[in-house]
Amino acid sequence: MHPEIKAKEPVSTVEVPGSKSLTQRALIAASLAQGKSLIRHALMAEDTRYLMAGLKKLGAVIEPAAEGFEITGTGGAITNQCNEIFLGNNGTALRFLTALVCLGRGRYVLTGEPRLCERPVGPLVSALQEMGVEIACHNNCPPVRIMANGLRGGRITLTDIESSQYVSALLLCGPYTAKGIELSLTGNIVSAPYIDLTIRVMNDFGAKVMQTGHRQYLVGTQNIFSGRDYSIEGDASSASYFFLAAALLKKTVRVDGICRQSVQGDIRLLDIMETLGCSVESGENYVEVSAGDLVSGDMTFDMGDMPDMVPTVGVLAAFRKGRTRITNVAHLRIKESNRLAAMATELNRIGIAASELPDGLMVEGGQACPALIETYNDHRIAMSFAVAGLVKPGIEISGRNCVDKSFPGFWQEVAKI
């Protein structure tokens, strides 16, 4: 244990909902599967509802069950009950369904809120065009218009992509293409752990994904998804805000429903917490973070593999002595908000010197002051600065309901600390 860390009593205990990333991937697999699935402990939030509504229009039967949802899959036979699917600001659903509807027949239009229609999908559209799909978007962004007639598959190369969701979308549809998919990735690939997460879910539902070389994947057509009983682990991204609370409040916070051996890439935030002087304990179904004085001095963190953790680390950096440089996250400009601009602006608003870098963020720790935080309708901005408000009274959050996108119970859990 770090010598400055205080005794771990009393402990604040909170719970996080099911993983947003795992929920969405499991919903796709179960909706394509042959037979019925029970998805337990799924995240029920705004993003989930948009995706489920879209999947129902494509033929999946999704009904509430005691611990989550029961899904009767389509067996890959996508229907066209309503040709326009509105997805709010759910970028994951937009990209996954862009590929999925190509398995169907007829005209589909995928669209959403104004911000979603500013988020790129061009590289995925181009890859689908290479497979013979009649598909188009506007300036590389939604709405996406598809005249579907099944998906041929084949060899595809993606280079320097700004979203791993393009990869996941193609992999998830691979078992239902005419001849499978051979996918190669070159150049800079961001958020790579999410590709591993997708492959994990696909294997769990009975499909086989082979890694034939470095960043080379082969999905055959011999093994499609089968219905199954599937449990979703707690959301590591949601847990991060309580790890942050432990660090800033210099106390112990226990998060139930998650463990350090999680398949989610964002659990690696705990490595950064330990580097900064926190102590971490984990059991089968919990993680405890304890903190005393944070390590001071200049530090640089490459966060390309866990970009959703940048708002969390940005707020942590504001309360730590020294300069923190966050790199390899230029793609945060195309998230629910332009997160780099949003973080720099809001950190400055609370009196912390922060600036955008070409590929990240620079934060100089200092003394925070009260302010009303603009959230840009971005759940991660809201939740990160909400924790800052636990440390500095007078930091208030506007547009608090934006947390419903991924964590509807967030404010109730924060109140437990």
C-alpha cells in the first residue's frame, strides 16, 4: 500500500449498471442468432433503447425478462418493417446497424440527432461499397442510405480508422455474409480493446473469429450465432467515476458488479490510478480504490486504447500537482461531443489551465473554483465534473439528464459517497 494512503474506513459502496459495450454487442449477436437468448443484467439506458427499437424493426423479438431481456433471434433473416431507423446519438448502434441492415433486402435509412449526423461513418460505408452494397452517406456522415440485397463479404482492408466500431460492425455480420470476411487493419487503430471485446462476444454466441496475423481477422460462415443465456458484467467506464471520487476525496470507494479481470479495456484506468498513488483491491465481483495524496510531477498518458476515460483522467489531473499530458486521442473530437474542446473549455471554466493538443489534452493541476459546467449533452463530461463537484462545492452541472444515455442511476449512486 502506498505510504500516504489513509486507513480504508469507512468505505463507500456503490453499484454500476451492466456494461454498455457488452450490452450492445450481445443485443446484436442475440438478434442475429438462431433461437432464443436471455441477456441478464443488461444496461437499460437511452442508448440501449434506441438499439433495441432498431433491432425490433429488423425482425428481432425483444421482451422484458426477470433479469434483463429475452430475445428471439432472426437467424440472420433481416426484415424491413420500417425503412427509417432513428438512433438518437448512439454512434455504436449507428455503425453496427449500418453493416447489419446490409444483410437484409430493400431500402433502409439510418439517422439520428443532429450530433449523430456529424459523426463519421465513411470508412465503413466505403468498405461495404467494396463488398458490392449500394450504400451512401453525406460528407462521410449520416444519414446512411442503403439499398440492401445481402452482403457478399470478401477481403477488406481498413487503414488509419478513427473508430474501432467499423471493425466490430463488419466482424459481427461476418458469419451471415455469402463468403465470410477477411479483414486486415493497417496504420493507426484506436480503441483496439473494443475489437477484442467484440470477438469475445462473438465466440460466446458460437461464431468463430480467427486471428490469422497481426491485425488480421477471418470470419467464416460455418458457425452462426446461437441463442444462449448470457450475463453482462458491470460497466468499467461507469465505475471510473467512483474510482475518481476515491482519488479526489482521499477515501475508499468500493464498486460492486465489476472486477479487475474484466474483459473491458477501460478497466485499465486502474493502472493509471496506481501510477498516481492509489491503492486497488479487487475480488470476484468488486473493486476498491483507496487514496491519499496523489503523486505530483509531470506525467504523460497514451490513452488511445481507452479514450472514454479521458474526461475522468482530465478531472483527476485538475486536482493533482503537476502537468498531465494525454495523447493519442484525436478521435475524441467525433464522440458525443468534441470531448477535447469540451474538456479544455470546462476545465478552464473552473480555473484550471488546460489546452487542446493536436492529439490530446494538456492539464496543469491547480485550485478549482465554483462554476456551472456546460455538458454539451455528453454523459461523460457530466459525470466527470459531477465528481469534481464533490471536492469543490459550487461546481454545478447543467443538463444533468444527459447521464441517462449510459447510467440513469448515476445521481443516486453519487449521493451514496
